[in-house]
Amino acid sequence: MNRRSLCATVIAGAAASLVSTRGMAATPAPARARNVVLVHGLFADGSCWSEVIARLQAAGLNATAVQNPLTTLPEAVASAQRVLDRQDGPTVLVGHSFSGMIVTEAGVHPKVSALVYVAARAPDAGEDYTALAKKFPTPPASAGIVFDGDEGRLTEAAFLRDFAGDLPQAKAKVLYAVQEPFHKALLAGKTTHAAWRSKPSFYAVSTEDRTINPDLERFMAKRMGAKTIELKSSHLSLISHPDEIARLILQAAGHTA
């Protein structure tokens, strides 16, 4: 093999190596950030982050919970973007459950330094999440969704058993009482960007999840090349395991947890 052929072979091999990796150009270590924006998913409101927020504030971070309107995906993304616009520097964007869609779309915002998914959806750009989810066994909570016209919510039985199964029942009942109904139109939205392809990403899998299949969570985390932790938790790990979730967010913010 002559020198020119050798160089061509080396370059081709390097290119193939890049293509075969996780498909993103995220830096190994995220930029240091002092701001955290947290987005809630279905059957909840911004207060579901209270336990995590208290821990982030104790660590010196500025935390803001978005009140997700749960109407349409573009409106939900716009709500998160308005909060991101107000941040004064690098910001970690965190999403739970359905709001992983919002993190994936809004995460391309220039102030977002890292992404954290907590038992959350993590679609690719333009991907049909429903079709992706059907490749895995349907989680029990799906059968507990009921609609009043265009507004959906979880029944109390499904909420206590399949959504908040590892929380004390009294606490779970309070959370059920304040759940925010979502609009059917929200579920039809598709992301046009996949921020995890260009931003450092972190994922917390809930191994006892009955709302999103844990194996689907593992698939999405692996696909994005996320730094991943697994918690023996229901879907609401942000409430039942706030210490672990806060530590993961601190890592994403470039802080020693």
C-alpha cells in the first residue's frame, strides 16, 4: 500500500468511527452552569419539582419550574423557551415524563448547556413517539387515562398504582388532587429538533416504572449516549428519589454533587 492509499484508508476509518458512535457531538463534560429549568409532564404541575428544587437551591443553583400548559407541543415548547430566555447564563434543562419532548425540542436554545431526562420521552427529530413506544410492552398506566371531551387525566386508581406507586398513599392522593388535565392535541405533536444530538445528556431510568416502559427508557438513554443512572422507583422518581435526581442535575451542571 502506498502512502496516498494509506492516508485514504486512515481517513475513511476515522469517518466510519465517527458515524458509528452515538450520533451526537456533545462534549464529554458539560459547561458549568448555575441555572436549572425544570419542566413537568402529564398528570402534574410545576410543584412536582419542589423536593428537587430545594436541594438544588441548597447547592447554590438558581432553579425555575415551568408551568407547562399541556395544550399543544408548540405552546408547551414556547412556555419553556420564555423561561430559558430569562436565564442569565448556561442552563441545564430538565424534563420529566412527557416533557422530554419539550426538552428535546427546546434544548437547542443557546443558553442550554446540558439536558437531563427523568423517566422521560426522548424522541429523535420528526420521530413518531407512539410508534416507537409500541415496540415495547404497553405500560399499565395507559389503560387508566380517561377523557372529558378533549381533556385527559389519570383515574385515581391508576394514579396511585401506576404513576405514584412508591409514594405514601396520602402524598400520592394530594398529587392526584392537583393533577393538571392535558389536551388531546398535545399528544399529536412531533419534535423538529433533537437537542440530545448536540448537547451533553443525562438520563434517570425508573426500573419500576408503570407509566413508561423501563426498557423503552433504557433504549432512549442508550441511543442518545446519555450518562445514565437507574433508580428502583415508580414514574415519580423526582419525588421518591429527590437526592439522586438532584445529584444527577448537579453533574449535568458541572458541579460536584
